[in-house]
Amino acid sequence: MRAKVIVAGLCLVLLSGCSTVSRTFEQTPSYSNDQPTKTQLAQAVRKLGDPRDGRSGVKLISNGEEALAARLALAAAAEQTIDAQYYLLHNDPTGQLFTSSLLDAADRGVRVRLLLDDMDTQSYDLATAALNSHENVEIRLFNPFWRDQSRFVAGITDFKRINRRMHNKSMTADNAMSIVGGRNIGDEYFLAKREMNYSDLDALVAGPVVDEISKNFDDYWNSKFAVPANAVIQRPDGFSLAEARDRLDEFIGDAKKTKYAGIVRKATRQNFARSTLTLDWVQAKLYSDPPAKAAGEYNSDEKLASQLSRYFAEATSNVEIVSAYFVPRMRGTAWLQELEARGVEVSVVTNSLASNDVKPVYAHYAKERRDLLEAGVELFELRPDADREKQRGVNWSQSRSGLHAKAFTIDQQYLFVGSFNWDPRSVHINTEMGILINSKQLAANASELLKKFKKSETYSVRLKENDRVSWTKTDPDGTRRIYYYEPTGSSWDHFVAWVYGRLPIASQL
């Protein structure tokens, strides 16, 4: 989907000044409830040690099956409300499992509000309209593509608007527990896809930060950019909620027979049962772009990137960045060089050519690679054949690895987990969100895990004495293999990246 946005931008940016049609629709505001005291989730939070002193409970989730299990567990436990906000919800087995869990909750009387970016919803408009007809379900589409015109025409007449997408990802149940992080809803984010699976990171949270997430969801839900689905999609004849339910039941019945379903059930029992779930109670704060960023109508100080910049300005020892899409450009490179110049050690983990699913992103990162290395920045690129024995999905041995996580640590004091990539699109174009955790213990734990990850699953990219860029791979037995050329990707991949690197498109990446 990210690639589609970029390609559209390349083709249509010169035509973006054309006029657009004004649209009107009816939108009824709604809001999250106060944090409950008597729901089973609220009681669970108390039993998990809520100190009620302003700290929030946090559990980091790196494993894909556990991440899906957590979402299904939240939906199953909800008694009052579910608020879910996602950039992508795929029409695949895990997407259907997630959707079915929301429908089951609605059948129990839970109010379900589902806010989806409209980048990838048109392929299942029939199901969206049917589910939206449920008395307890309301679906809104963020910055929608209007169905009475083609996307090509929309690109010509309305590019400045549709180029801006909602990249936020969160799910909140009963305003008691939330999941925030890098994962969309789809097979590749939960280790269930044959072609490619992503390494990613979420945070399951409870306590005061959940209120912040709920209020942020309300801001997006009630903004002018969140259009009720029934104003975008005409209710089709001949496809009812009952038929949608039957189709989902058929899909879910088949999915439950798979080995993957067994792994998810086991993850639920082992990691989200009351007897095994633990939370670290720490200071945590939500940071988010304002919804108005979707129209460019905001003060630069309101941007997520601006809000977080002060923490980097105060860094004294080290900064560790994990970013699936890393495009620093000249300004970002100079900023990282300044950190190094004042004694802050900077390391960056990102995708290699073969693990990156958007070649233009890799191409424009690679243009800055030498300057970053010369400044002392440590670079690590994911190996596409990385084999995570302890986190392997049912298809992992056949699939390519990709990095999708977005996180950073500062001075082993702060840990950020969210949707924000270090690229122009996250900084200036899309809306983003994430949680900044103030905890020496969690930041140190994350740094230690990242250290092991870098050693076993990445290429260490360095400048050698002869000023050549090198990629070093460490085998399980400790053997180090050094390459003096980009060791991943086909000849065609290298050619395509070379072409993209010469196009003036970095501002859209």
C-alpha cells in the first residue's frame, strides 16, 4: 500500500493543483466512556498491580502470534466498548479473524467503533457496508476515496488530500486496555503469510495512558476526515449482514483447522491468561499527530516529530533507532551527524535491499549511507533470510523476512513504540502515533534484545580502513563473513533501486 501511494505521487504530483469537488455528509459525534471500574478488564488491571499513582502498565509484544492473540483476547473480554484504528485491515485469514472478533463483541452488546484509513478498503466494500448495518457497529473511513470516481481521477483532482493517510494503529477495549504499535491487521504482521513475514513491535498498555489513547481516538473519530462508511459506500442490494456473517463463519471455520490457529490459541493461554500476564508499571505518555495533519492544517510544533525532538536534543550517551523505512535525507543526516559530534552514539536498524518491500525507500536511504557511516553512525540492515527460531510462524521457514517495527531508545531511559518511521512521509505527510515509555529497566531490556537481534539477524554495515563500505554477517557458530558489495537482492533489484535513487521523489517516501 505504501508503494501504491508513492507510485501515485510520482505520476500525479504535477497535476495536483486541479480543483476538487466539495463533499457533505452527516456525522454524529461520539466519545469514549470514562475508565470503568466494574468490567472484567478493569478488575484485571487492578489485579495486575495498578498502583494508581499515575504510572501505566506496559507489556511489549514482539511475537506475531502473541500480537494477534492479544487483540482477539481484548475483543473477547470487552463488555462495553471497542475502539480500533488502523491503516490497513486486510481481507485475509487474520483480518477475518480480527473482524469476526469485533462482530462477536457487537453481538454481545459491545459498541464497536472501527476507523480505517481508506487506502485498502474498497476491495471489501460489500462486507464493510454489511457490518456497518449492525446496530452496535459503526465504521468510518479516513480521508476516503469517493466511490463515484476512479482513483486515477481522484489522483488528478484531489492528490494533495488523498496523498495524506492515517498511519495510526491502536485498539482499545472498555477504555481499560489498549494495544499500540507498528502492526496493521493482516497475515504478514502476525507470522501467517507464506511470501513474507515482518518483525514488528506492539505495546499492550493499561492505566492512565489508555485514557490518552481513547481521547486521541475520539479526536480522530470526530474529525472532518473520518467519514461514515455509509456516506462513502452505497448499501448494496443482495448482501446482508446475515450473509456477511455466514461468509465470515465459513472462513473462520476453515482457519480454525489450521496449525496457525493452534499456535494462536496456545499463545492466548500462555501469555494472556490472568495467571501469566504481567505488566511493568512505569511512566508512559501518548504522542500523536493531530488529525488536521491530514489536510496540512497544523502548526509544525504539533507534529509528532516535533513533540519528540526535545528528547533527542537532551540525549547525552546513546540513541538506538529501529525504522522499517529510513530515509533521513540531507537534513536528517546532518541532524544525526550533530548527535555524533556531541558524543551521542547513534545506531540505526533498517531493511536491506531484499528485505525492504518498497525499493524507492531503500534507494534513497542508500544515498545517505556513506555520509552516515563517515559521521560514526552505526548501521544495521536486516537479513532477508533471518531465521527467528523462538518466534517462527508456521510459514516462517518458507518466507522472506522483513522489518516493520518502529521504535527507538534514548540514553537507555526512554523507549518509544508506535507507527512512526524515520522518513519524510511520517514526518510531514501521514498521521502517526506512539507511546513514549520512561523506564530505565524497559529501555535497557529493549537495548539488550536489540543487541542480540543485530548480531544474529542483520548485516553490520561499516566503513573499512580502505574507505570501502562493508556488510558483515555473523553465523550462529560465530563465523564472520564480510562482503564489499550489497549482499542481498537480485541484479534486477539493484538496477531498479539505482533508477529510483536518481528520481527526485525523496520528499514523498
